[in-house]
Amino acid sequence: MKKEELVIKAFEIAKQQYEAIGVNVNAVLQKFENISLSVHCWQTDDVSGFEDTSGSLGGGLAVTGNYPGKASNIHEMRTDLEKVYSLVPGKHRLNLHAIYGEFEGKKVDRDEIEISHFKGWSDWGKQHNIGLDFNSTLFSHPRANDGFTLSSKNESDRKFWIEHVKRCREISAWFGAEQGTPCIHNTWIPDGMKDTTIDRYGYRELLKASLDEALAKKYPKTEMKDAVESKLFGIGSESFVVGSHEFYLGYAITRDILLCIDAGHFHPTEVVGDKLSSVFQYVDELLLHLTRGVRWDSDHVITMNDETVLIAQELNRMDAFGKVNIGLDFFDASINRIGAYVSGTRSAQKSILYALLEPTSQLLSFEEKGRWFERLAMLEEARAKPFGAVWDYYCLEHEVPVAEDYISEVVDYEDKVLSKRV
Ligand code: RNT
Ligand code: ZN
């Protein structure tokens, strides 16, 4: 039997098996079709950016490995991203950072960036029908070297970073208007201290004031939406992080903006999937950064692990996919970067599809009747249903490689394109 026929046949059988437990596969696939991921641009070049500086990655961020083939200019980056999108089913977005503007070799400081530096990205987005999201870049800069940006006690530095965020929000709103889809603008700052900090309150007070100033200008939600991203600790900020979860949860609620939850930004024993139903009691919309922490916030390539699956299951159980913007945030320079992207993005998608195929109403009915054994058994049996057959069919329908077939395509791209780079 031809491979295609096999995929279709397996899908038809899978559909019946899911129907037997009350899951309508066609309805699931329709829902899945509308879920876009915002693919982060920074896995192409290890978060280097295209500024005219020789500065290194800062803010406690670390990319390990030096696998050959890293993108070193916008052209290479776009070529790589186009390859990634071609190997992933569905319609997805691109998440940019401010350091990825087209500065044409000129020194453009962070408080000088303008819409014109991002015109090329907007054109590219339109050309490929890819919606754009944006991030202020508050790291890898001399004015962030002392570990503080928006919460800096150095007034000139603090003002500098406020100006940066203001400009990034303006660029975001412009992106959103140009693309006809709201641009999510995320703010993450590295601010914090390595050792016991005395004035925790003072720094947080400064952060609040800075954000209020930077976010004072209101843009229509059809153009841009603000998100703030918390963190537990970073390299060099082990004892104190100004932008903690409590800080931003309160900030997002009181300012009616989005909270960004990065799956790697909590204690390793905390279950991030459990947080969503709490946060949604008070916050209307979320930004997620899907990533995989290994023992710490290591930003390993996403796999279909328990955490990613639980996040997806919770979104499905709350029917909250319409209230969440799903971004990816991993960077691994020790393996083929395009392979990292494709594998990680597909694993995020697989986790979501798997969650959508859950027999939720049956599980809920067991739960509400106090039938704990039945709930447990059903959850376990649902794991063994032919989810892979549905995924393969979805890939076939979207004309992207089915199952492991993308591996050879990545290797081929490495031979033809990546290995030629100096
Ligand atoms: C850092 C945050 C942040 C960055 C990107 C590059 O810990 O996760 O989202 O990874 O902005
Ligand atoms: Zn993040």
C-alpha cells in the first residue's frame, strides 16, 4: 500500500476509535486549524540580533553549543524561517525582538529604533501571510550590564529603557495595523540581583512606575496588546528578580493587560499547567512562552512532555484557546537549529492536538459522579488511542512531511544551505 493510502486508512480507523469514546475528530481538526503558534525568530541565530555591536548575550540568558549554520543576517534568517514554516502544518505567526531591525550597518541605539527599521519585516509578513508579534529587548546592552533596566536606580538608564519600550509599542501597533492582526508586545526584563537584596520594595516600586510611564499611551486592541513576563531567577539574579510572578500578576490584573507565562520561569517542581485556571479567574487573556526547562530555565527544545501536554489539556478543558496567544521560546545551539525549530514546533502542535482529542465530557461526568477509578482508567486508556494517525493525516492534508519524513528534509537543507555558511 502506498504511504498516503496508509495514512488515510489509519486515520479512518482512528476516527472510529475516537468516536467510540465520544470524540468528534473532524470537529477537533477544525478547532486545531485555528490555533496558531508564534514562532520565535531567535532560534535562528542564538538570540544575537542584527545590531551593529559586538556585544554578547546578556541578561542572564545563555545559549550553549556552537553547531554550524547559524543565521548571521536578515536574509539568512528569513530563508531559515521560511524553511521552518514549510515543514510545519498550519498557519503561524512570527515573534520578533527589537534587536532584529534592519539597521543597515548603522548604530541605532535602543532608544532610537523606529518603524522604518521594521518595514522589511512587515513586507515579509504580508508576502507570506504571517502575523507579527514583538518584544522590547532589554538585555545584551551596556545600559543593562549592571543588571537593571526599567527598575534601575540610575535615572538616565531607567529613562532610556522607558523610551525603548515606548518605541517598541509604537512599532507593535504599526505592525498590527499593517498586518490586520493584533501584535502582542511582550516585555521581559532581566532586572535582579545575585545576592541578598535589601531594597526589594524600592526596585519593584520603580518597575511599576516605569511600566506605567512606558504603557501610558493606549493603542486599540486591534493593533497591539501588551504582555508582561515574570521569572523566578536568572543567571546572576539568583536571589532577587524584580519582575516576579506576583508582581506581574498584580500588574496585569490592575492594568488590564496580558500576563505572559513562560513554562520555564517557575520552580522546577511547580506545575505550570495548573496556573492557567487560576490566572484566568482574573486575567482575560494570556501570552504563553512554551519551552522546556531541564533542571532549570534552560530553554531546551519543546518535547511532548507532561508539562506541555497539561498546558494544552487545561486550555482545552477551559475552552480557552481563544484567550491565549501561544508563543515558543527555546534556543539550542548544540543541534541543527532548523531541526530544533521544526521538532519543537511540531511537538507543541502535537501536544495541543493530543489534548483536543481528549474525551473530556466523559471524564468530566466520571469526576462529577465521584467515579475516581473510572476517571483514572479513562485518562490512561486515552493515552493509547491512535493520536499519531490523526497527526499524520493532518500533516498529509497540509502538504507537509508526514511523521519522521521531515528529518531528511532538515538534513538536506543543512547540506545545501546551512553547511555553506561561514
Ligand atoms: C527570558 C525570557 C524571554 C526571552 C526572550 C528572548 O528568560 O524567557 O522571553 O527568552 O525574550
Ligand atoms: Zn520567555
